[in-house]
Amino acid sequence: MEFSSLPILRVFKRNGPLIRLALPVFLELILSIAMGYVNQFLLAGIPLASNGVSQSNQLTNIFVVSFSVLSSSSLILLSQLLGKKEKEAVGKIYSLSFFVNLVLGLLVAGLLVGFSFFVFPLMGVDPAVVPYARLYSLVSAPGMVFLALNNVFSSFLRANKRMAFPTLVAFLSNIVNAAVASLFIFAIPGLGELEKLIGVAVASDLSRLSSLLASYFFFRFGVDGRLSIRCLFPFPKALFRKLLAIGLPTAGETLSYNASQLVLGIIVNVSVGVLEQNLRTYLLTFTSLIYLFAAGCGTAMQVSEGLLLGAGKKEEAERLVLDVGTMARTVSFLMSLVFTALAYPVFLALMAPAVADPSVNVGGVSIQTVALMAVYLMLIDIVLDQGRASNLVYVRALETSGDISFPVLCSIVTSWLFTVGVSALFSLVFGLGVYGAFVGATLDEVVRAVLFYVRWKRGGWKERNLTSGLS
């Protein structure tokens, strides 16, 4: 049998158009993750500041989920309405999503400022880290407004198959972030640790502002649509209710997941020291590259699936989703093997500053031991990412088809049962520390993957119609 005739390669070959659609999204996600890599690399020599940014991001993720209420539902609904060629409803979605997210962005920025004054000690953050986390949250808060608006513009562009534009935006954002952060950390002499941390936060704000401006430019000149407050008079109640009906449960699931991750972070903070906390943070960033192909294909699949469902081609949509699930798991598995092989030398270098700092490495652990821990955790992560790859595909497929309540309920139950419950049992009671956290998260992803796959195969989603009742 020829190598090119293998069944898995035939799946990739017949989905070439979708892969080409997904590649810009994949590159955009890589660039987004790269920003986190750059910030962590720049702050690696200041372990307390690096940990502070990580703790602040856990808090921010709780609030940022509100931005996805209309951005995610806009992508789903726009793709189906574009498939049905209903231009009037499409135009109203643009304006409605933009102005609602503007209000949400302002609200989240204010909440982030308020919470930063008292929440970090409640999260179990080390007292030495609290000032860094608080300062980063305060300075980076204005960027929430820019992020909220950029989210909806990205959804608009993707729904119109303008996948390359968000990628260019991410590229610009990375350049701005890296340049400004490097300026504060390396080019300005005499700055203390807190001043350098402020520089990284300012870089984040400016990169988000540049993203917003670029996204608006691409929307203005690359999409047949305009923003106008007049589209909201009279207020499109039916459309708004439909967007909320799609977005609120989805956002609720994401909020529950992020909240469970926050609690998991607290469990880790209580059970281990700053050194292992930093190891987990770096490892999460390191492994985040593994599932980006699945995430990119999942987003491209949503657009293609929505267009197929809008045109009434449900059998084609079913085969598309099953194919994307197969491709996502295959690529994630191969990448997991590569990253496991690279883990030891990467973490020898990445964790060296933290290991050398006696205020962080209070137990005197050797760098070789820390690097081996990274390898062992990567072995667990191979299984975790198989579940995650399936989830990224099937949960989006179910939501795009209108089957929203089931994946939301499953995600909430498994997140708190496994990510929180099992992790707390293994980390706090059995003393497994970071290992326990990874085992709990793995069980969560794998159980959800099985449930979502079975739900999709049963085909109940074929009886649903998201675009009904909009007039």
C-alpha cells in the first residue's frame, strides 16, 4: 500500500480547502501565544514579576470571558445568515455586537481595577508576589476595552472568510508588544523590577490598541458592512435575544472553565512553592502550542459548517466535523511527541534563573530535577491534548449547529468534578502537587471528549435551526 493512500492522509487531502482556510487562524494563534512567550522570556530573570503576571492573567481571564458572549455568537450566526444571504440581519449584528462589547470593555476595565486591590491574597498568592500582580493588573486594565472591541472585529472578519486579516493584526500586535517591552527591560537604564513590570503592562496595552485600529481598518475596507448606532433604532430585540441565547451559555461554559482554572491555580499555590508555580506556568505556555492546529481548524470549521447549515447541507456538515476531529487529534499527538522530546533541554534553560534564586528555590532543588519534572508532566499532557483536540472541534460543532445546552452542562460538571475535585484530592490530600493538577485536568478533557463525540454522532443537532424567528 502506498503511503499517500493511508486513510488518515485521505482525510487531510479531501479537506484541503478547510486547511487552507484554517492556516491563517493557526498562524494568528501562534502569534498570540508568542506574545505570552516573549513576555515570559523577558521577565524570566525576574521570577516574582513573572509569577505576578501569571496570577494577574488568571484574574483577567475570568472577566475577559464576557467579551465572547457576542463575539462567539456573532461568528456562529453571521456564518449561517451569510449562507442564507440575509444582508439586513448581518448589518445589524455588526453594530449590535460592537456597541455592546464597548460597554462591556469599559465595565471589565473598572472591575479589574477594583478587584486588584484585595483579591490576590484571597487567591493564595505568595505575599512577595502580590505587589507585582496588583501593579500589572492596574496598568493593563485599559487594554481590556481594546481587547473587547478587537474580539468582535475578529469574529466579523472570520465569518466573512477574511482569515488572513486577523493574522496580520496578530503579527502587528506582537511587534508592538515585543518592541515596547524590550525597550523598558533592556534599553532604559536604572529601572527597578516594578518599573520593568509596568513597561510590560504598557506594552500589552499598546499592542491591544494597535490590534484594534488595524482590525477596524480591515473591517472597514475588507468587509461589506458598516457600523452605525442607527441600526439599533428600533432596537433589534429578536436578534439580540438570539445572540444571547447562543452566547450566554457558551460564555457561561467558558466562565466556568476559567473559574475552575482559577481555583486550580489556587490549589497549586497552596500545595507548592513559587518554583513549581513558575514551572507550571511555563509548561502551560509551552504546551499551548500543541492544540493550536486543532483550535485553528475548529474556527475555520465553524465558518464552513455554518455556511453548510445555512444552505441546508447537514450531511456534508456532519462529515466535515468528523474529518476535522480526526485531523485535530492526529496533529496534536504528533506535536505532543515532539514537545515531550524537547522538554528537558528547554526547561533546563527556561527555569535556570528561578532555580538560581534562593528566594524562589527555597528547597534547593537542582535544575536537572526541575527539567525531569517537566518531562514527566509532558507525558501526562500527551493524553490531555488528545482530549483537548477533540473538545475544541466537537464543542464548536455542537454550538454552531444550535446544540448548546448539552456541551455547556457537560463542561461545567466535568470541570468542577475533575479539574477542581480530583486535582484537589491528588494535590492537597495525596501531596502530588503539580502532578495532581495535571491528572485532574487530563481526566476533565478526556471525559468531555468522549461525551461530545457521542453527542455529535447521535445527530440530534440536525433537528435544530438557529436562524429561525429572527424577523
